[in-house]
Amino acid sequence: MHASIGDHVVVEGTRPGSVRREGEIVALHHKDGTPPYDVTWSDSGHTTVCVPGPDAHIQHAGSGAAGSKSAGAR
């Protein structure tokens, strides 16, 4: 998984009752764009360190559609 500042990480709910969560990547910890990322979450406005799991994917800025899945990075 690779991302850039301004991309969005989307975490899909995998259990009944869990919700989809989305946030904007505001900082990278590695120059090559691999996790972890600092993410500002749209539902709370809080910024946290995020290490996306298998239920997450990246929406690349300007793509307008879901980006690559975690297994098939850019």
C-alpha cells in the first residue's frame, strides 16, 4: 500500500453494525508512501497514526473513485 499526502484512507466495516470510516492522510512516516500514516478522520476531526489493515484501501487524491486495494498498491 502506497499513499501521498491528500489521499484518503477508507476502512470498511467488516462486522455487522460496524461503519465505514474515512480520513485524509495529512503526513507520511516514510518517504516511499508506505504505512503508517497520520490521518485526520472525517467523523471526529481527530488526527491519529493509522496502520491500515486488510479491510482498508486508499482513495488517491483526484481519482474520484476508490483507489487500489491494500494488496495491490499503486
